[in-house]
Amino acid sequence: TTITFNPWSAAHWLKKRFFDKKSPDVKAFSTNYLINEFLDETDRAVFERMRLTNPRKYEVAGLGNWGISEGLVYENWTVGKKQIPKGEEYKWKSFFGLDYGYTNDPTGFVGFMANPIDKEMYIYCEFCKKRMLNCDIAAKIKEMGFSKERIRADCAEPKSNDDLRRLGIGRITPSVKGRDSILNGISAINEYRITVNPDCTDMIRELSSYVYEDRAGENGVKNPKDSNNHLCDAMRYAFEDVKHFHPQKEDEDKEEKRAAISGSDLTGGWDI
């Protein structure tokens, strides 16, 4: 039996079934335009332009690597560990978001640093799990050391927000939803260069597969699909507070007393 297909999301079952687990009965391999003898120089020039103008698409459509070549909601992101240069700590601040789930959808929590001066984000901690009761969510947030932080949570769950406050997560704040709030939030985040800590595997999976609908809605605008977006929604809730952060460099004496980044901010994967 022969199966051929174009590369798709790294979360696709084909990758897990045939590529991640080696089997003596299966030969799995990738090919790309570089060894396609039927392409002429004009065809190859198309891929060369793609390499220069759209590297992410080239990785998938050109080299045949796993991923989605078009339609991703967030494209300006990479995986890596972020190190903040000395003297630039004041530019950064932590933000946290929470999206509720239970049976079919997971509960997603994310923490990231944002730097509105240089338009950079660093996603450094997460959890994403189904069937979490509110007491489980509160316990996990406490375990991660973020129980005293301001956390933007889904406003559609006021009872859950009240429960978490009662359970010791006192700064839970409902998100703000309204007309075009999803698209506006996505647009604001897309102004930033995003780095994702390699330990945040669920966020990496979502960013690799969160896509727009194939067809535009009644207003002529394509909306994102409501799937592979639980941590992305939590990130968008948290990002509501970034607009209120206006970093200013303080004199050295004040910086020594109170830096924008404290030791507790670095819990959850910072490599500093």
C-alpha cells in the first residue's frame, strides 16, 4: 500500500502513526521540489522567490517539512529561550491568561512577558488539560507560583471566576468581549515578535495549527476556526492588559529597589 500526501500540521495523526514511531514494515520519507525532475527553471524560480519572501511557507510548501503553509492566525513566532539583555529588564512585564474547559475542551493557562517598546513577547509557561475542576485549576496556579498575579480569565464563566477567588486566586479578572474583540485581539498580538519556550509544547502545537476559516463570513472577513485555540484564547485575554503597560526607564537607585522583572516572574522556564 502506498500513501502520498502534502505536509500538514505536526499534530496530524499521520505524523504520529507513520513518522514518529519507526516500524520495520513501513518506509516513511519526504520529498520536495529539489529532487523533482519534472520542474523547469521557471518552476524552481517560484520556490526561490518563496524562500526569500515567505520563509515559513517555503519550509512547508518548498522543503516538505511539517506545518501549515497558509492561513495560520499567528505566523511571526519562533521556538527558543529568551535572554533579556542587562539594563532592559524595565521593558518587560508578565501577563497571565486563563481559558476554561472541561470535557471536550481543555482548560488552558498561559504566562508570557511582553515588551511593548520593541514589540516582543516571550511565552514561558503553560498548562493545558481536560477535566480540571476549579479546585484543580487553583491548585495548579498556586503550584506554579502565580496565585498573587493578575490573571485575565474568560468572562463567560463568572461562577468559575468567583470560585477561583474563593480558592485563593484573588486577582482573577474577567476578559472584555465585544464586537470584533477576537479579531482585534489577534491583530494586536500580530504586531509582536513571539518567542515560545520549547517546554511550552501545547502552545507550540496550537500556534502551528490555529488557522482561519476557508471562506469569509457575511461581513467579508475570514474568522479563525474555533479549534486548536484554548491557549491562544488565554493569551489573547492576557494581552488585554498589555496596552496599560507603559515602561519607563528609572534611575539606577530606583531600578535596584524595584525592577520590572522580579525573581517570581522567572518561574516557569526562563533561561536567565
